[in-house]
Amino acid sequence: MICGRKELKKLVDISGQLDTVKHVIYVNEEGVSSEVSLPQKCTSWRVESFEEVERLGLETPVEAKLPLPSDTAVIMYTSGSTGMPKVCSKIS
């Protein structure tokens, strides 16, 4: 999951309902550092900044495994205009 400061705080508030979340990548914004320590202490999530993920990717590149024409992937996202933001993905 990738989010900003405001969304990171909301995620922590509902973390008990997000049992499938394993990794959270946050966009480094002003004041976000104080928000980051809370999910690291209160959840089992791996929380990294987008900059850190970019650095790790540059240091340890891997060969891309491109999808096959027979692979199916669906990613749906809502902005949360009528409630909390939601994302649903399915690969079959």
C-alpha cells in the first residue's frame, strides 16, 4: 500500500481491520516522520519511505518477470469520496 501522511494516520486507526496489509510505503511529506513510528510499533507492517524503496531497488536490481498473456490482474481503487479509501486487487 502506498500512502501519504494523512492516509497513514487513518490506516493506523483502522489497522485492526487490515489483516492482509503487510507493507506500507509512505510518500515523505513534511511532518510524516512523527506518523511513521506509530505503525512500526503498533502493527506487524513493514513501513518504508518511497525514497528508501527506490534506493533499495537501485542497489539490488532484479530481472523483471513480465506477465504472460494468460495472466489476469485486476486492481480497483476508490478515492474514498463516500467513505474510507478502498483498494481491491485480484490475480488469477
